[in-house]
Amino acid sequence: MNGDGLLVPVDSRIHRLPAQVKIVALFVFVLAVVATPSTAFWAFALYAVLLVAVVKVARLPALVVLKRLAVETPFLVFALLLPFVATGPRLEVLGVSLSESGVLGSWNVLAKGTLGVVAAIILSASTSPRALLAGLERLKLPAALIAILSFMVRYLNVVSDDLHRMRIARESRGYQGGRAGHLKAVAGGVGALFVRSFERGERVHLAMQSRGYNGRMPQLSQSGAAQAQWLEGLAISLAAVVIAVTARVVGL
């Protein structure tokens, strides 16, 4: 992982939008998707079209988006099992008995989960971690939480490198893995990594105090978002809200 996290470094209108605008847009879009009745299939098709349009505007490679969709695999497995384990009225599909409520629930999880994950992928691919933290700061997230997230982003690579070096050290001493007897070595390595990370945190805290740290981190961003940027960034989300309201009114 590099210092830019999941950022895809291209120049686009989406990349240039302030992070706080994109965070609010994601939040509003997800709320609209969740509020949409699961039987409004046309609404989910429109949501998908909106997201494809944003991916195009953001100039994100389709392959990158598809690869990152693998993060929802556990939800996919759960959704595929629902029609078989749910109770209620049954229906026959190719000779297989499925639960009607399970089929609808499976569709609900797949549709809403996939749309939400794709929207989050667009945010992470168009915004650097530092910009995200600055955006959360502009949205008045508590300063203590901002500081914790900032250190997590900064030292994630350091801890990951420690874990990589420990794995190489184990393998150089004959560790092969794959057997229950080796779990003790892995557990010992995890414990050592925890102790090492804790000690590093103590040293970093002492170094910060020696440099005048008073419990508050310097402000990450001094600039806000212009009204035109808010309108541009929220356009898709407002369209999603209109679709969700229409779907609920039509479903009544």
C-alpha cells in the first residue's frame, strides 16, 4: 500500500471536488438507496446508471472498480444462502424450492449492498486519505477521532512493513505454515507486533510532547467548498433522492 491508499491518481472533476462534498454526497446517496423499496427494480437500475456515469466522469478504470468489489464477497455469500434458509411461502425455480421472502431479501442485500460499495469505491479512488481526514475535519468530526484516524493512516504502512519482515524471518527459520502446530508461532508473532506497535506509540507520544503537543492536531485544511462545488457534487445524490421519493410514492 502506498501513501495515497486506494487513490487512483488521475485528473478528473470528481477528483478535484473537496472531500467534504464527496463525503456528504456519499452519505445522501446511500440513504436514498436504503430508503428505496426493494420491489422498485427500475429505481435500482437508475441508481446503477448514475454510478456508471460518475465512474466515467472520474475516469476510473472499470477493472479497478470490479476488483475492489471483491470486498463484498461475504455479503454475496450470505445473500445467495437466503433463498434456501428463509421461511415462508415457497416457489419452484428449475426444480429447486426457494423462499419467496428469501429471494426478495437476497435481491435487497445484493442491490443495495453493491450500490453502496461502488459509491464508497468511487470516494476512496478519487480522494487521498489525508484529503478524507481534512474533509471529515471540515464536517466537524471530533478532533480526538480525527487524530486517531490520522495516526492510523500514517502508521498503517509501518505496521504492515513490520508484519512483512516478521513473516520473512519466520520463513527463513523453516516456517512453512498450513499446520495447526504452527499457530503458536503465528500467535507469538502477532503478540510481538502488538508490543512493538504499543512501544512505538509511546515513543511517538513522548516525541510529540517534547515538541509542544497540547492534545490538538494542527488543522489539516483551511479552505472550504464553494457553493458551485456543493451543487456539482450533490447533483447525483439529489437525483437519487428524487428517485427514492418517487419509488416510495409509486409503491404506496
